Amino acid sequence: FFLVVTMIPFSVDAKNVTLKLSHQWPQDSEDYVVKTAIRFADEVNKRSNGSIKINFYPGQTLVKAKEQFKAMRDGIIDLSVYPTIYAAGEIPELNIVLVPWANSHDNFFKFGHSKVWDYLEKKMNKMGVKSLCWIQIAGGIASKNKLIRIPEDVKGIKIRAGGKYCQMVYQNAGAGLVSMASSEIYTGLQRGLLDAVQTSSSSFGAFKLYEVSKYYLSPEDYSNYFTSEPISISMKTWKKLTPEQQKIMIEVGKEMETWALNEAKAEDVRVAKFFADNGSVVEKMTADDYAQWRPLMKKVMAEFKKKVPNGEWLVEESLKIYK
């Protein structure tokens, strides 16, 4: 007789599943993004009476930072918490997430529950990835030689900024751009490859960038950097779950979103304290600082409209949110 063996991406015995969640950060339960994912996993396990277990694979141990989306799409990993901007190479419209115009957490939270995000979600679904819980994060600017507040401050410096259109803002202000994943920034600052970096509060904390920076502009009041880092699942995995398991994961994700918003605000404060405790000069971006970036942002928005599919609609709908 012949023995037929079927390979499946997670262990399953009709009802019980063990899923792999991959992410790029250290597994620090105090880090906002990681803490949110842990809370999600624990609650899903509890409500499913143990039928859904989620194991964590932090620090790029399974998949490199910028390969998370592709790995979910291909069914190599089951879940991830990842910056959606990393998938913009495959879905150019996702660049809208990091076109810098939201100025507050409450503002950006609306974006995550808008027609624009629904449009992006459908795009990601077709590519094989589904969002389960909206997670957002603000970003500040850390630097080695001087505090960076306004466009004039970045002339002639080497900076790492998040996303193509954020990079364009700094380039138009006279900065030199350096591209690297969040996990590589510490070494970049340490070796002098970078003078400054714009990234998320959680990345500043998780990768201990306060150890290699002397100045920090905190996003506690205003910021020109907000991005999404949702808990997401491979559609290949999703289709193998039972309807009840799918229902549990959706309900847990949606119920956590307001809690996650408040935690995102708290994360900005927590990370600013790391810089202060380490001896860095810490100041907050002000409304006047933000206003000085607006002309450069508008220039970038015009570029986005021209170069991205449905760019005009995406920009106009987003501007309705960010009134």
C-alpha cells in the first residue's frame, strides 16, 4: 500500500492549531507593539479555550524585517506584526500610510477606520494578507549633533526616514538619505553612517537608539510621522481556520483597537523618558514646528497623486480625514 503524507503550515488535529507569529523587534513585553501582540495572542487563546495557540518568533528569527509580508503571502509564516510600509513595493498605494500629513494619534486612528484603509485592506487581501488588529505608532527624530525641529535643521545631514514619501520630504529639505531597516539603525548611528533618524517610538525603544543619540524630538504633542503596524494573518492560514476560530480572532482584534490607541500615546511618553534618562536633550515637536513642514508635505502629496494608482482619490479622501 501507499502512505500519503500531506504537509500543512501549522499543526492541526481537526480543531487545535498552533500558529507562528513573526516580527522584527526584541520580545520585550513592555514594548508597545510587542505588548499588544502578546495581549492579542493571550486573549485569542483564552476565548478559544486553548484551541488557538500563537507562538512568537521575534527579532527576525524566522523572516527578515522587510520580508514579513511576502512570507505571510506565501504561507511561510502564519501571523506578523509588521510596518505596512514594507509592503509598498508590492502594493504602491500603501505608501499613503506614510505620506506625512496626520499630526496626532486621534487623527491617524480615523485613517485606520476609513474608506482609504478599507481600499488598502482589500488590496492586501488579494495579495494574501489580512489585518486583524489596527496598531499605529508615532515617530520622532533622534540625532547625534543637534536637535532637529524644522526643515532648515536637516540641510546637509545624513538621515534615515520611514517610507518613500517621508524620505522625499527630507530630501527636498536638503538632507542626504540613507535607507535601512529599523533593526540596522543602531549600527548606522554608531558607525557614523547616519547623523539622524526618523522612526517609530517603539523602534527607538526596542533597538535602544537612545544609547547612540544625543538629541530627541518627541512626538508626544505633534508629529509628521505616523504609521500602521497591524497584527496580520496569512490568507492561506486564515482559510484553514474554522468559522468560530476566525470569529474569535476578528472580535479580539477589533475590541483591542481603542486600548491599543491609548497605549500608542503612552509609548511616546515612555520612550521620551528613555532618552532623557540616558542624558539626551529631549524636546517636543510644536504646532509651529509642524507648520514649517507643511509646504514640503504638500509638494510630496502632489507627487503621490501623479505616480501612484488612484493617487488623486487616495489623497483627497485622506485629506477629508485630516481636516
